[in-house]
Amino acid sequence: MPRGAVAAAARRVGVARGQLTIGLLGTFDALDAGSPLGLPMNGQRLLAFLALQRRWVLRSFVAGSLWLDSTEDRAAGSLRSSLWRVNREAPFVETRGEQMRLAPAVSVDVDDAIDQAHRLLDPDGSECPSPNSVLLRDDLLPDWYDDWVALERERLRQLRVHALEQLCERLIVAERFGEATEAGLAAARTEPFRESAQRLLIRIHLAEGNQSEALTYFRRFEKMLRDELGLAPSSKLTQLVAHLTNR
């Protein structure tokens, strides 16, 4: 190969190794230096599984988890085929004997989103971004129905709602009520029957002096709880608007 071609190939490998990205929030994406890669579904599932593991795992564990209905030999063959197709596009996966992992240089959107959520949950933290800047705002692969995806999706949903509520608290303290409302509504959309998110939204209305809106919001949530679950609001919520309902 001519020297110029070798140098060009080396540059391409350098770009691929330094700028490989996997997106799992909302939809699956695999990018090489910003350009999307057209991976088959088995390749997508392999990358998603390894991205959520983020450690060395046995090939047999990966094959058994991804191809539950196949025999051991067929599952191993499917894994070999998927691994070859993925790494043919770019060096996403490292192998070491019977172990494999996602290459450490690969950036995964879930990792950045979890890091930000933990910063928002830090009781000594002060980070107070706009709700639009919250990275964990979308569900993990919402159209995938694998059990290993569903379990992780629910964990991330709980992390998201707690992070949004903590952000809402910080925004209330900062009197950024419009953004606080946005964060509170995002938490409420994630878990519609979660009372802590509803309390935050009512507190915002009260802080702004919108007593009628606070009472209307309380009545709406009270009716939803009664109609859908046969429950009544807790004393924490009723006490928040007691001075309005007693008039």
C-alpha cells in the first residue's frame, strides 16, 4: 500500500477510535465521527447490551442473554456473526479470550445522563441547569421489549424523576418559577400519580401568588387519584392547600 494511503487509513482509524458514540435514549444510534452507521438489529442489541454492562463479561453470558430461545451453539454463532458485523463498521467491541466489553473510548449518552442526574441529586450540589438541558429526559429504548432493557429502563425512569424533582426544588429556591414549572411537569409526566411532583407544582403556584391555580391543580389531582386508584391525597398535600380549602 502506498505511504499516503497508509497515512490516510491511520487517520481514519484514529477518528473512529476517538469519536465513536452510542445513543440509547429515545432511539438507538451508533455514530462514527458524527456519521450514523447502519447496523443490523442483532448488532444494535449487542452494542446496547454491552453499553449497559460497561464491564468485561463472558461471551456465554452475552449470548445467553441476547438469544434466549436459541441453543447454546446457535446463540454463540449469532454472537460471533453480530460481533464481526459491528467491528467491521468500527472498533466498538474489545475481546479478551472468552470475555468482551464495549471499548472504553466509546461514548454512551446514558453514561453522561446518569452522571448529570447524580450531580442533581447531590445534596451539597449547586448545579441548576435549564430543564431543557437535562440529559435523562427520554426513556431508554422505548420500543424495545427485552427484559434486560425493561429493567434498566425502569431504573433510569426512577432516577430521572428524582433528579427532576431535585432540580425543581433548586429552581424554586432560585425563584426561577417558569423553569421550575417545566421541571415539575416533566417529573409529573414521567410518573403521573407521583404525589411529590404534584406538591412541587402546587408550591410553585403558591409562591407566585396564584392561589386559584394551586387549588385547581389540587382538585384535579385529587379527582384523578380517586377515579383511577380509589385513593385520597396524603396529609402532606392536603395541608399544603388547607388554608385555601378552609375558606
